Amino acid sequence: MSDRPDDCGSSLVVDVTSAQAPARDRYFDTLRALAIVRVVAYHAFHYAVLALLFPSMGVMFALGGSLMAKSLDRSPGTKVIRSRVRRLLPALWVMGLVLVPLMLAAGWARHPAWPDFLLWVVPLATPPASHGLGDVGAEGAGVLWYLATYLWLVLLSPLLLRLYRRRPLLTIAVPLLILAALHSQPIVTGNNAVQTAGYVLTFLPCWLLGFAHRDGDLRKLKPALVAAIAGALTVVSLGWVVEHPGPGGLDLVPFPLAHALYSMGFVLALLRLDPDMAWLGRLPLLQRLVAALNNRAVTIYLWHNVVITVAIIVGDRLRLWDVHQGLIVYLAFSGIALSMLLFAVLAVGWVEDLAARRTPRLRPWPVPAPRHAAGRGPGMERRSRVGAAA
């Protein structure tokens, strides 16, 4: 991708339904909603420019880092970690209960050893998947690197937060230096452990910038300085990609250091901007859409690649791609994919409610409109911030 008693936040799992809960931070909710929409659009249409317009993964990790720092300041590390695991994993288990039997029944001839299937229970690396079933399982599992990366960052956060508060610049610089030292080596490989370590290094700086946001360090920087740093980071990373284009053109994913720098530039600017979003309360339909995307962020993220792949298969069966009208094809494909995604949200989205210890419900938006915080303190002290529990 909440107002929970244990006040544990993540970048995907949120709750904006409680009438008694403190006011939501609409800016965080809006960023998370935009990130989810961009991820779905990117995987549906594969336009690399979408990742440049809004680097969703860096934004989500930054939001997660900010909310993690808040939770660690309020609760013991073991409690925070336990809460996040409880909030995140049940939705993955449901996905595994559906996809793994289907992949095995379809004839997964060279499936890995059974212990590897435990990654569908605790994703310390991307869970294994088959390329049968029209690649439905493989495409669905392909996005689970985010959960593995997020889980490692959560587990490391008590230590990372202590290190950041002692040596903030050095802590942020270390993963970048490691990526720079390995720039000639393929981080994203067939080795699952190496791949996961590469993603952790790539997005750790954004997670740490979330710490900086929570501690108020970003607000101490002058806007002009932030703009200069953000601009430099994005220009340098884009320059590298332009000079060394990958198979996807202007695609940052094959270049972890460039990806990290570009994401940091956007995150730095977005978290320093931190505008008042009171106007969102005057647009009830948009507010409900933002709330729905936040309340079902995990379900949407887990299932969107599955439904996109199935939509392509359905389009093949309907001979949709034989129509030589680009707009009609796009609209038809989008309609099929969005309809199936809505079905998935209605069918299994309630698992997020159970994981959050709420009453399961089909409607993903809140009954009362979330209130906007009245007061903003200096630095990180915005009493409006409430973590999205995971």
C-alpha cells in the first residue's frame, strides 16, 4: 500500500473506519492511494514512464518507515513487529491457499522442495511459483518481493532506528555505498536470497527517510535545499538510465542504485512538502475512494497482478486483441481487469478486517468521514498522524 489500539503502522495496511479514532493524516492516505493506483496501472500497461512519474514503491516504503518510527516510540519493538506480522500475513495466506493448490493441480513438474513452500507462510523471500496456468501463479507471486522486503525492514527497524538516531547521514549512506560498490553486479538474479537483499538495499534509504520525517529532521531543511537535493538525485539517476538503457528503456528497476536515488529524490520532496489536505473533506466521493484504496490496499496489491493476467487470458479467448481500435481494446481490457479486481476485493478483502480484529465487512470505506487534525506541532509532532496498523 491505522487507528488501532496498539498504534502500529505500515505502508499498506490501514484502517480509517473508527468514529472514535484520532484524526487521519489525509496526506499519507492520499500518497498511499496514488501509489496503489500507479502500481496497478504499471503492471496493466507496462509503461516505464509511469514509474518515473510516481515511484510508488519508494513512497510506500517511506510511509512505512515513518509510521514504524512512530510505533517504536510508543510500544516495545517486539509488540510492534508482532502487530505488523499479524496484520499483513493472513491476506497472503488466503492467496497461497488459492494459488498453490491450483499450481500443483495444473502439474507443477519441477516444484521446489516442500520447505520452500513455507515462504507462502512467512515471506522472508519471494515465495515459489509455477509458470503453468498461463503464468497466473508466477505473475501473482512476482509482486510478493515487496512483502519480503517490507518484512525484513520491519524486523530490522528497532536496530535501524537506533543507528539512524546516532548517525543519521551515515546510516542512509551505507546502503547507497554498498549499491555503488555492486553497481556492476546483477542484484536482481535468479537467486532468491540475493534478490531480496538487493531490494532491501534499494529501498532502505527511503525507509530511513521515513524515520527522518517522523523525527522532524526533514522539516529542519529549507525548501530550496530540499528542492536542490531532490533535483540532483533524480537528474543523476535519470542520466545513468539514459546513458545505460535497459531492455525496458527508461526503466529504473534493472539499476538498483539509480532506482534508490530516484526514489529518494521524490520521497524527500513529498515528505518535506507535507501539505494540509483539509480540502479532501469537501469532496466526499474522492474521500471515499481514498479510504477504500487504503482499507483494501493489501488485497489490491496481492491480487492485482493475478487479475491482470487472467484478464489477458480472457481477452485472448474473446479475441479482444483482434480488434484494431486501440482505445476500445484499452477500455475493454481495463473493464475486465477492474471488474475482477473488484470481485477479489469483495471476496477476500474482509480478511484484512479479521487480521485487524475488526468486524468483517464488504464496504471498504468508512461510515463516518475521517476528521482532519486541527493542530500541527513543530517537527514531527503532528498529532494528526495515526499509523496504519500491520
